[in-house]
Amino acid sequence: MAISKCAKFEGRGFERGLITPLRELRAVSVLQCASCGAVVGTLETPAAIEILQKQVSDIDAGLIRIVKALQEQ
């Protein structure tokens, strides 16, 4: 079995972290090197995916209301 290591630092310890991408309001959960902090992947949880699905549903509902209002004019 292969042992994972950081591509930048070659460290073998990893930790969870939160980063906020530029011009974003929501932080993203990531897996990063414990030694240098280089991000090696994201850790989107099922709860985060459900929140995004709810936001998309809310946007869809708003668009439907707008279309109906425009059709009534």
C-alpha cells in the first residue's frame, strides 16, 4: 500500500483546514499538509452538499416566481 505524502514538502502528516477562496463568502473544508499547509484536496461533507442543494432550490423557486409575474403582465 502506498503512503501519501505532500507534493510540496514531502511531509506525511495531514490535517483538516478551512479556507475562504478569493471573492467567496463561504469557507471550504480542505485536507492540507500539517507541515507546510499546502492544500491536497477538498472535504465537502454531505451536509455542505445538502445546503448547496437547498440554495439551488430556493433560487429555482425565485426564478419561477419571476417568470409567473412577468407572464401576468
